[in-house]
Amino acid sequence: MRGYLAKRLTVVGLAFSLWTASAEAAAVTDVNAIERDTFLRAIAEVETGGNARAIGRQGERGMFQFTRTTWRIHSKRAFADAHIPSVSFDVAAQHYDWLHRGLLRNGRQPTPYLMAAAWNAGLGRVVNGQVPRSSRDYATRVVNIVSVTKPSIPVAIAIEPAILIASDR
């Protein structure tokens, strides 16, 4: 499994390398930025396998599958620019930071699991404990990739799903 993920993450890593070289090369030395970037690679892998040209069933775009609303919160650029890896990574980093601050503001520790659940289900659902099963499964997949990529990040899956139990409507 590690070999497979390493190969798949290489594709995401190529686009990621373009972004890091241009947008945040200095920030990558910061531990939090490295953790964020590892997390974003995992999100891109789970969402689209790193496919920057992906278009979702409901019109989501790019490797992170941004909705038009999320894109507009973080960018003034055209929504079609979600297909440009460097632009998409910039917006993803802003969204990550926004979710991180939102969890802290609501008394939640922004672990990779809660961050992934918020990325998929929305910050409000995580804060209110209304995360559907599909989003909990999504968060588990992201954390598994993060833990393979950067084993020092605590997984904390055993505790957090209990916090997020919601009716599976």
C-alpha cells in the first residue's frame, strides 16, 4: 500500500512542487505549513487522485473539487482557474487556514481528522456534531494518507468519530 500511495502522491507532488516553488517556498520550512501541505496533498488524492482537470457531478472543479461558493470566499479569480494547480493550491491553503481558524474559534482542536471532515461536510456540521457517515469515511481516508505520508501526525481516529456521531440521513 505504501508503494501505491507513494506513486499516486508523486502525481500530486508534481503539481504541488510547482505551487511550492512559486507561492510559498519560504513558508514550507515552517512545521505548520509542512503539515498543511501534506494534508492538502492527501485531500487532492482522495478528491480526484490529483487530477487538476476534474469536474465533479455537481460542478465542483479542480483537484480539490472546489464548489463555486468556496472558491468565491477565497479567490477573486475565475472559477475555471480552479484547474490551474498553482492557483488551486493557493486557494486550498487559504481554505485550510480558514477551516483551521474556524475549528479553533469553536473550541475544537484542528486535527487532520476534523480538518478533513470539515473540508468534506462543512465547518458548521463538524462544530455541531452533524457529520454524515460518508464524510467520516472521507476523513478517515485522508488521515490514512496523511499518516503514510507523514507518520508523525497523530491519527486520533479512535476518539474523534465518537465526537462526530450523527444520524446517517
